[in-house]
Amino acid sequence: MKIEEDGTVYQIWLEDEDSMRTRLSMMQSYELAGVAFWKLGMESESIWDVIAEYYSE
């Protein structure tokens, strides 16, 4: 999300289902042990469904 206010641009990135699938796919491709989250509790409930897809394989 990008917001411009008084000539200053503010940009934030939010984790969603698509970005989580990309992150988990990269984890598998590079044979990494896992992924990390900055802060739990800020994510949508649907994120956990995506995570469950990868860890149930």
C-alpha cells in the first residue's frame, strides 16, 4: 500500500495469501528449515490455511 501525504510517500507491505504462498514456495525450493513472522496476531485467519497446505504435504 502506498500513501502520499504532504509530499511524503509512505509505503507498507502486508502479508497476504499470495505473498505467503510465494514465501513458502521459496522455502521449499531452497530447502530451508522454515520461515519467520515479525509479529503474530496481525495476520488474517486465511494465512493459516495457506501455511497448513505446505506443512501437511
